[in-house]
Amino acid sequence: MISADNPHFTSSVKAKMAVDGTSFDLKEFLAVRRAWVEESLDASIPVTYPEKIYEAMRYSLMAGGKRLRPILCLATCDLAGGTPEMAMPTACALEMIHTMSLIHDDLPAMDNDDYRRGKLTNHKVFGEDIAILAGDGLLAYAFEFLAIQTKGVPAERLLKVVARLGHAVAATGLVGGQVVDLESEGADNITLKTLNFIHAHKTGALLEASVLSGAELAGADTSVLQRLSTYAGNIGLAFQIIDDVLDVTATYEELGKTAGKDIQSQKATYPSLWGIEESQRQAQALIDEAKEVLVPYGAKALPLLGIADFITARKS
């Protein structure tokens, strides 16, 4: 339960919550929203001929996970006055895109991982050829799905969301970050600027798209989008810092994937630049700032405040 007594809330956040008299059960919120997303994802891709490619797509899409990106999309749509129904197709599309990135990231030509979410990676089950095609299929279908299935949203808003998701995936986002990440492996002179670029694009771009797309679907104005953009940038970077820390400190059982891969691959990470303790401090400072910008929205922002805290508290 989140309350004004939370030690990580700044004074202005505490004051606003005290006035509103609000509390919030994050665990219940995440469980309910995750169930909504799981049900929608399960219905989104039926198995038809050729069965193998649909089975491969579903294998990774339905492999579990936090469903953080679709939940963020639903939460910001709600904050901006929208409904879950208008945001769910985009929420599902975001998870399809994220799943594509995981399938491709795990390939031998990329990070060469054998496990993801406690299960064998897609290429280990279906082969590299089908895994590549499964990722391609999910990426293309994500845009078809949100374009066709979104109801009750003006066309110009939906077009903005389509463009935002494309920007987040392309060389301007995820793909560009992955390229610099691969080029940086084994290098001994990676700067903080380069590391921030990698993760602002590889991880942060899709998280930002998740946050902003929900609000855009609901017709949020520029001031709301600006605040949400700051929130998204901060939680995206904090998410990656904690990921880097967990790669050093967590076990396979906790992560559901091979631990210590960053060290094996000679990747530059935040702990390698700052150490674990300073990395955790930096992540918490980002989360505190992210929550601060949401103060004007009072109780409406409680899900986003809770998700921000969840990012630094998570163990996987």
C-alpha cells in the first residue's frame, strides 16, 4: 500500500497526498492490469496456417513478464481522462514490439542468450530462422493491430501514436541504441554520455512511447505530455540502471535469465562506471524527480507513482 509515509516521496508529494487523503494498493493494481493485458494479448494472435510462425510468436508473447509497458499506457490514458478500451490495442502493440526486441536481442548475433523469463529463448525452441521471422511478424502485426482495433479515438490522435511507436523502434530509438551497444562491447573507453545514449534509445525510447501514447490517445494537452515525458525519461534510465545492478547482484532464479551476461560480454554498465551503491543512489534520485513532476495530478497519478517505486524495488 502506498501512502504519504513512503520515505522516498519528496515533501511536495507527501503534502499533496496528505491533502487528498489518498492511499493506493500497487500490488492489486498491477495484478488487475496485468490480467487485462494477458487476456487481450492471448486473444490478439490466434494460431492459423502456417502454424509454426504463429506458435513462435505466441511462445514469446505469452511467456509472462511484468507487462510494464502496456500497464504504463493504460495508466497514462486514465490520468488524461481516457478509458482502458481506447488504450488496450496500443498497450498490446507495445508489448508485441517489446517482445520482438527481446527475441532479436537474445539471438546469437546479438546477446546470445539461452533463457528469457525462465524459459528457453525463442531461437533455442524454434531455430534462429523462425525466431527472426517471429520478431518481424510481431513488429509488423503490432502496427496493424493498433490501427484496426483502436476504437473511439480520433484518427489524428491515432496517427500520432503510430508515428511515435515507429520513432521509438527505428534507428532513432531501439535499433539505434542496439547498434551503439554492440559497437561498444569490449571497448575500455565508454563514457557516461555514450552509455546514456545507448539506454535512452535501447530501453528508454519504448518506455517513453508507452507513457506518452496512452495520454495522447486520451487527448492530453502539451503541458501534460511535457510532464509525462520527464517522468518517462527518468523511469526509463532508472529502469536500466537497476537492470545493470541486478545483472551483477541477482541470481538466475531471480532474473529468469542468465546472470552476469554484461560482464561476460564486456559491456559498459552503470555499476562498472559508478559502482553498485552509487548506481542505486542515482536510480533513486531519478525516481524521486520523476514523481515530483506528477504532483499536480494528485490521486490520479498514484499508479504512476507506484510504478516508479516498483522500478527501483524490483528483483528481476
